[in-house]
Amino acid sequence: MRSIYDTALGVINEILLEELNEIHQNISFIQKELPEIDLSDDSADIKKLKQFIEDSLTRFNKKVFWNIKPELELILSMIEKDESIETHVIQKKIAATVIRMKSEFLVMDAIAKKLIDSPDDSISDNCKLLRTLYIESLTNMHNCNHAIFDAIDKLTDAS
């Protein structure tokens, strides 16, 4: 049977960092595709929304890779150096780190709502493509986020 220590290392290495990488890949995918989507036939509001999407994705990506991922790696190194750290302490440190993505998800969800609420007859086919691309990637990101919190819950189950 794996020790709590091994379980914590596994949760961070195999799940949290992997899921963060998946979130990063979804953000990068949208960022790569976004400039290719021509919204010249859409309203000024839709064009502003596209720019807001780009800005929000950049901010989210920076938060993941300049704040959250390094903090998780720091927690991992702390665990590796000191196996006596209690599971609930590890769990709280990890949860406090990843919960900081919540504000970014709220922004991303608000963007999705605006895209969904745009009537089909008021937007171009390219904007419909943007909406589909964005919502599918955001859904993947939410799935990753749920997997992260499921993994944090596993730490409680292991203790």
C-alpha cells in the first residue's frame, strides 16, 4: 500500500501538473487560432469581446505558469524534503494554490455566456466558429479543474 507521502507526490506530479499542462495547451490552442478568425463582418461589441478573450487568455496563462505551477513545484519539493508533513497541511497548501484560478474561470465563463447569448442571426459564421472553439476549450479546461480538485480530495482519502 502506498504511503500518504507517495500519494501526495503522485497527486502533484501525475495529476495536478498534468492537468495544469492540459489547461495551458487549451489556452495556447485558442490563442493560436484566434488571430485567424476574421470578425470584420461582426459588430464592434463582438470585436471587443475577441480582444477581451485574447487579454483574458494571456492573463490566465501567465497566472498558471508564473504563479500556480511554480508554487505546486515548491510544495512538491517541500514534501520530498520532509515526509513528516501532514496530509491536511499538504492538501490545504495545494488547494490554496489552485483555488487562485477561480477568478480566471469566472471571467472565462462570463465570456462564454456572452458568446452563447449572441443570437445566431446577429453574428457571422466566423463568430460562430469562435464560439464553438472557445466553449469546447473552456469545457476541457473545466474538466481539468475538476480533476485537480478530485485529486486534492484523494489526499483526504489516503490519510
